[in-house]
Amino acid sequence: MRLTLILLLFLVSLGAQAVEAPDDVDGAMTVNVFQAKRLHERGAVFIDVRADREWLWGHVEGAVHFDLASDFVSLAGPEWPRELPLVIYCDSEICPRSAEAARMAVAWGYQRVFYFREGYFAWQLHDLPQITGEDRAAVVLNAQAH
């Protein structure tokens, strides 16, 4: 009985977290996985706003990790050029963090914000370039150099 109750509470908490992301974000362009791939090939900066553990499981190759809950606000700083093309993503259409991050980037004056609503799961599904557990500091420095 106790195990059943614990399992039920776990499933309810998962359901409470699954909120569908909006289709669009004002000031940002929503892109699908094929458009995101093209932006990746052209050198756009991919921003992963998922939690640390999800980032370590895997992410878009070359992406910069800024957990929305903790350090995404560092993108508000003046050291990031506002003309940088930013592709912002999280897991999928049921992850509203990427929409919130895109809204914030637009509010901070970024001119080329791409909202990749389908997210990392779509990227994985199409077997596009991805890696696991890279040193975040090295990725951030590499992205700022572009």
C-alpha cells in the first residue's frame, strides 16, 4: 500500500510538471528541427535551458548551458552581443522553459531569437549532432568567442 501511494504521488508530480509550451513567443521566430539544424550549420548559438542533470545526459553539439532556474540571467549582461543569433531550447513541446527564456532574451534586446519549441528530443529523434556531459565552462568560452 505504501509503495502504491509513493508511486501515485510520483506520477501526479510528473503530470503537474508537464505543461505544454506556447506555439510562439512575441519577438522570437519559432523554428522546427530542420530550421534549427540549418541554424546550427550556420553557427547560431544554441542555448540549452534545461536542468544540469538533463544537460549531462545529452545536448546539442556546441550548445551553451544556462539553466533557466539558476544562471540564464547571465545572458542579460553586456558581454553578450545583442545581434548574436540565439536558438533557445529545452526538452520538447511540454517544456515551457524555452518559451520563457526566449521572452527574456527578447526583453533584453536580442535581435535574432529563435525559439526551438520541439527541443532536444526532436534533435535526438533526427540523430543530429549531440554530445553528453561536456565541460560547461569550455562551451561558454567558445560561444562567447564567436
